[in-house]
Amino acid sequence: MNKVRIGLVGCGGRGISVTTLFRIHPQCEVTACCDIYEACATRAAERFQIPARFVYTNYEKMLREAPVDAVFLAPDPMVQVAMACQAMQAGKHVCTEVPAAFTLEECWKLIETVECTGMKYQLMEQTRYWGFVQTWTQMVDRGELGHVCLAQGEYVHYEEHWGCWTDTETGDILPSNERPRDRDVLPHWRYLLLSDPIYYLPHTLSPLLSILGDRVLSVACMGTRKQSYTQQGLPWCDIQYALMHTEKDTILLAGAGFSLPHVPRGATYCHWYELRGTDGSVCSPRCYSEPFRVWRRGMSDFEAMSLSTIPLGADQEQAQTGHGGADYCPVDTFIKSIIEDTTPPLDVYLTAELTAPAIVAAESARSGGALLKVPDFRRR
């Protein structure tokens, strides 16, 4: 196989953004698209020069008829697992967006489908590919921080007006917290999902576990009430925090929120990370005026580190892609895994290990912060 033929499913903003990167990849071509809203599918087809006969509003028909080797799924995340399994059973490789799943049963279903079909699956996670994450990983591997006892992070992404409603005729996402009265709308998946913002824990957990080479064993989680204090009318927790214990005996503390105002983090925007080890610590900026910082045993204060989000070795074009230059990496690794018949770096087992702690954390929060175990997906 010289080129992988990709079909886009879910032609919203994120779908278009990532598919643009598939289209410029030298070993890929975008050959079909699908969206339940015809207007969205038509706009995507025009952008990617897809023939009208390969533009669909019916997903099953696309899988039967379209000339695709793989599909990129960017629809409502709550339906991704069923669609991913359907595609793999139809002989198509699959990549999906974060969050990958919302129940432990869905995690197991993804694993079982990959094992039964032999198709390739990859999660399109972004922040683990950041350059400073790669540098910190090297530092931990060399033992520069000693034993990392505590790893912290948060993804607090505030918008004054989230796109909470979808126009049922055009598929347009309407930037309004309150339900519009002059249009026929349905709740956008974001309106439903962000009631428990901790479901977005993989966004923070992925880089931390990548640095540590670790997995989560147990989780406890608490959050504010499900009625935002700052975004009137939104039935969301403003913040949820999960406390976790890992296999290598590190404590992880990670939070998520989408309705709590905050100072932008600088290059990492909504993300913040810190590692505390027996011989040293590192942390990312808390605001634009702060640098990346490192402290080593014997030093009286932190010192600045010259780091960035741009992945190590990225060329100029790749460095300009979304999420601080990291969006190109999962596109490239997915295509290469198909061409070279190798396992994608963010395969289905690692995806389950990143996703399950969020699912368990949400359950813990609903039960008042109970400590709950996370399954080992590599043992039967």
C-alpha cells in the first residue's frame, strides 16, 4: 500500500482541522466524508475536493460503498465506540477523538473488536506529543528527578459562551449557553458531556502517564455541584479533581473544568503540569509571564527551562499545526502504522488505560469520592 485512503466521519470544526492534516500527508488521500447533516458533509467535500458520489449522510452506506482503507471518527463522542467497532468489523482501520469511551464496557468492546478483526485503532490524543513532555520523559528516564512521588496537572478550559446547541437543519453549532428560542435545536454533545468535566481527564493524564511510563490502579474524585456558579443555566460542575495511585507508586492529582474562569497558561493555554521527584521537580507555566521551570536537589530556587510545545524534530510546517504543533504527530503515526503494518503508539490498550480512570473518576464523584479500582486491560 502506497497511500492510505481516509474517510472523514463528523464534519465539524475538529473533523475538518485534523482531516486537513491527513490531506497534506504524503502517504494519505481523503476520499470520502460523512455527516448526519448534509450541509456539513457538502462543505467538507468542497474543501477536500471529494466527488459527490462519495459524500454521505448514512454511515453504513459509506462503509459499504466508499473507497476507504480507514476512517477518522470525529462525531459526537458518545457514539464513537459503536461506530469504531462497526468500521473495524467492515475491514476499516479507525482513529477516534478524545474522550474515547464513557463506560468500562465500551473500553472492553474496543479491545475485543481490535483483537477479533486485526484492524488498527488509534486515539488521536494531542498533548503527549508536546516537546516539553518529550524532554521531561527523557529526564525521568535518565533518573534526573529521582523517584517521581507526585505528578499534577489540569485542563481548565473556560469559554464565556460554549457552543451548546446544534441547529437541526444546518448542523451549525450555536455559541450560546441558553437554549435559543428562534431556531430548532438539539443539545450539542458538549452540553451533555461537560456536566462531568472529569471525562476529559485523558487530555491531562496522557502526557503524565507517558512521562512516567505508568498506569493508574485506583481513583477517587470530587467536584463542585452540577450547577455552574459562573455560567448561569449550565448544569455543569465548575471543577472536578481526581486523586490517583499508580502501579509505580506515584500519586497523580489531575483536574478538569470548562466553566471556571482562569488565567491562560501561556503556550499550554488551558493545560498545566508539574512533577515532583526525590531529586528534582519540573513545572509548566501557570501564566504567560512564567517560563517552564526546573529545580534540582541543592538548588535554592527554580531556574527557567528553554522548552516549548513544539514536538522535538518537527519541521516548520508540522510546528504550525494545532495544539501547539502536536496535531500532526498522531496523524503521521496512524498512517505509518497502516503502511508499515505496525502497532500505533496510542493503541487500543493504551487508550483504555488513559480512558478508564476518567470513567471510574466520574463514578467516584457521583458516589461522594469513593476510592475505586481501575481494571487492568492487559490481563484477562
